[in-house]
Amino acid sequence: MTFSKYLHAVGTGPKGNRDLTHEEAKDMMTQILEQSVPSEQIAAFLLGWRLKPETNDEFRGALEACDAKMKHSKVENSLELGYPFDGKRRNPYIFPLVAKVLQKAGVNLVVIGDELTPAKDGITTKDICNKLTLSENLYFFDRKDFFKELHDLTDLRMTLTLRTGFNTIEKLPGIASSTAAITGVFHKPYVKKYVEIYKGRYERFALIQGNEGTPELFSKGRLWISQNENVQEIIVDPAFYGVAYTKSWENISLEESLDQVNNPSDEYLKLAKLNAAVYMFVIGKSESIEEAFEILE
């Protein structure tokens, strides 16, 4: 199909705009990934698509197109962590410490990264993983190696300086064929949206009110677990587990972020253990977060 058809679907205003079918969305994304149309048309579509806005079925069609372009590398007993590609600004990443806590439990963590994308000018998972010696159960996948087509659109996205539909669907590419996944969410209304988009892609799918939109819990928040069409909501309070870590509200540098991982405080280590317990529960290695926390003690 000609790409102009898709431009008309998202760029003619409220009266003329329409949703794409599943197959149209798949074709649209294929053309964008192959960059078989001018970059100006790609940028115009992404902005119009965002404003229309995108539907869950369109996202599922787009994900199918992404699946066809990626190189998959299966990791057994793994939990995929969905991080935003615009990074973290105010707090360090905790996943390297969480992975160490989970080594004896036989849980592998999968993290994906790439160059910075809009809209937050943060420190990326790639920045962190390129500077650390990772534990054996932490698998980092650089997008330029397994999904070059999307990686090659980074400059265009940085030129736009705005969030697009890519921000929603890129966090969990399913690179390692993990049976379970978790990603961050800011607001409860998005829980249903993400569950609909990712249904059938994981046996257990979780969302958490994580720090700066990540799947990392730094303060009291909600966890949602989706399995077999059922969604369970759980409130997780670090204070209940004796964790008194105070998160930062100031921007930190990459060096400061790395230092907190390399030289963690006692409270930060406790927080890592709590996140590890959450992940054990999400992947199904325990009946509850409380049980997992006791096992990790």
C-alpha cells in the first residue's frame, strides 16, 4: 500500500482521520522500519499518529512488523525488563544489584538499550551497561545489534524531540523469548492499555509504578500482574520490608549513578533485595513478594 494512504489517515483532522486496521499498521511500520519512504513523511506520520491517537490494535500490528525485523536470542528462565529509552535523570539504576541478588535464585534478567531517544534527557541503560562488569545472569542486548532498523531511526526521533508511538512499544521487544516481563507505568489508566497491547506475548506480564517510568520500585507504589486475562493489583510499600531509602529529586551525573551502584549504601542494597523479590514473584518463582523476600534473606 502507498504510504500516503496512512498519512491521510492520521493527518486530515478530527473529521477525516481514521484508525488503521491491524494489517495496515503492520504494513505502515514495515515501511517506516525499512525507510522506504522519505524521512519527512515518516516524521509527519509519527506526529499525526500520536495526535490521532494510536489504538491498541495499531500497536499490535506495529509490533508484528517489529518481530519480523529483529534477531531473537532465547534466554531461559528470564524476566524481560522494559526500560524507557529516554533514560533516568534523578536516581541511579538498580538492576545491576538486583541481578546479583537473583543469581542464586536462578533468575536471569534481560535488559535492552540503545542511544538516547526523546523526550527526557536521561542516563540510559546502555550508558550503565557499557561501564559495568555485569553478573552472569544479566543479559544486556544493544538494539543496534538485534534491531538495526529501529536503531537507525534514532537521529530522526531526536530531531523531532517529542515522544512518538515508538516510546510505547519499544520497551519490550521480546528479544529473549522470556516467559515473563515487567515495565513501568505512570498512571493506572495505562495499565489496561498495556495489557491489551501485550496480551499473548508473555505468560506473566507485569506493570509497576516504578521510579522515573522504569520497572524499578523506589517508593510505595502499585504492581499489576496479568495472567490468563486476569489482572491482580498489589500495593508494595518498601517501609513494610524495613527499607528506608530516600529517592533523589535532583539530577545526577553518569559518574554519580555508577558510584551508587559500585558503592551502594545499606539501604540501597535493601531496596535491591525488595526489587529482586518483586521480580521473583512476577516470574513465578514465589507465591508472594513476602515469601520471595524471606527466601532472599
